[in-house]
Amino acid sequence: MPKTSTMHYEAASTLAVVVSSNEPLLLLSEDQNVVAASASFCRAFEVDPSTVTGRRLCEIGAGEWDMPRLASLLRATASGSARIEAYEIDLVRPGRETRNLVVNARTLDDGDLDRIRLLLAVTDVTDARAETRLKDDLIRDKAILLQEVQHRVANSLQIIASVLMQSARRVQSVEARGHLHNAHHRVMSIAALQRQLSTSSGGRVELRAYFTQLCQSLGASMISDPNRLSIAVEVDDSVVEPDFSVSLGLIVTELVINALKHAFPDDRMGTIVIAYRSSGKDWTLSITDDGIGMPLGTDAPKAGLGTGIVEALARNLQGEIRLGDAGPGTAVTISHRQGAGLPTDVSKAA
């Protein structure tokens, strides 16, 4: 077959592919005359197919494609000095909605080495951009609403805590006063958790900073003499999901309250240490004090509300609870190992 026939055949194939494409395509000459346009291009941009072929790109429609920057980039692409990749333009047409377009262009070898052809692909992203803006607006509105809810929750918790403390001062029963104090401590602990989470970015939580701030809040509300009692945090670089951090925070809160109530009677000095380590999906949380230790036998206190909370949270996290002698003091360790059993029994009251 003669060489000229081969080139004509390949050119005809190129035209057929462009015209029948489901994507908006234009085949342009080096001087940006339209050699062929896909039917989808004509439909998408509402131009008469009979008026496109043979005209310059800048003359299509009512001249809305007369874009000097796009023309310059097409000339650079034809010369081989540049490529158009995901170039965004606005198609402005009188009396019609402005469309956001993304264009890509490259030179096309159609078999004739003496001429240059440009294949211009156009994607209308107007609706996608609108959906993205709507999503961003919804996320922003949700963040504002969440911030307002958190502010109201914080105020409500402060009010509840104040009411409980006032009630504790008024009641005559020592037992009732103790229950009210316990309720006050737990409300304050929830308030501390809420404050730490409300200041996070809404994503994953860095445990070292989270536990440090949490324990500072607990110490401020429950330790009258920082020179006598202190809380230390020894946590690795673990970063966890918010739900997981809430459960860990509640466990830490309950066990710290427990230690502050039971471990240091008679103005005894001491330290409570919060430690956390993780490796892959395995993790260990421990709360250790150097107090008087846990009473045994008949002197051991009955399991209280705090114990039930800790056991339920540990079970939910698939963690195993171990209670031990810290010599002096008590150590409570909650650990998770893949495939391990889940005994969760804490006999020290909280």
C-alpha cells in the first residue's frame, strides 16, 4: 500500500475516534483550527456541530472560547515547550451560567509527520465544584454547631458541679455528703474530658498531651496541696481515634479518683503515675500509686461504681485488667493483646 494511502487512512481513523468519543474532544490544527469535534463536545457546550469544523477555536459559539491564555498554552504545546494538564478555566457565556472546566491537551501523531495535530479534552467540573463547596459549607456549619454544643455542655457541667458541691455543704449525713462529693468529682472529670476533646482538631488524639491536660485538670479539682500529692504522665507517642481516647480517659479518671480517695490517708505524700505504651494493635495502660496499698481480706473495700465503670470500659476495649502490689502502693494495668482472653475483675473500690 502506498505511503500516502496509509496516512490518509490513519487520519480518517483519528477523525472517527474523535467524533464518536463520549468525552468532549476537539482535534485542532497547529494554528488552532478545528479539524473535528466530538458530538459530546457540541452537546455539552450547546454549539451547532455544522458551525464548528473549519473554524478557529476562538470563533466557536459566540466567541466564548476566545481565551488568550488558553491559546498561548496551546501554541506552546504545539511547539513541544509545554503541556496542558488539568488546566482550569471558566467558560463565560452571556445569559448562561458560567461553567468551570478542566482542560488537557497534547500533540497527536495521526500518521502525517509534516503536520501537527492537538487533541484537546474538556471536562465540565461545575457540578463537582459546587458539591465540594456545599460539603465544605456543611462541614464548617457542623464545626460551628459542635463548638456551640461543647460550650453549652461545659457550662451545664459547671452548673451541675456547683449545685452538687452546695448540696454537699448543706447535708448533715456524712454518707450523703460522701455520695455528693463522689458525684461532684465525676462531673468534674467528665468536664475535664470534654474540655480536652473540644480543643482537639476533631481527628486523631495524641495521648501524651491528652493525658497530661486531663491529669492537670483532675489535680486542680481534687488536690488541695500539690506539694503533697502529684500526678505524673509517662506516655509514648501513641495517637488514637477519638472514641478510643474517650474510653481511656474515663478509665484514667476513675482510677486516679480512686487512688486520690484511698491511697493517701492522713495527709500522706505520694505520686500517681499514668503510663501508656503501644506496639501495633497491642497496648498497655497502667495507673500506679505509691500509697498504702490495697487492703486485703475483710478489710478490702467493696466494689463501687468506679469499679463497674472501669470494668465495663475495659471490656469494651477488649482489655485485660490486672491488679498488683506496686511495693509500696497499688498498680492497676489494663492491656490488650490480640487473641488474649478478657478477664476483667477489679476488687478495689472506686
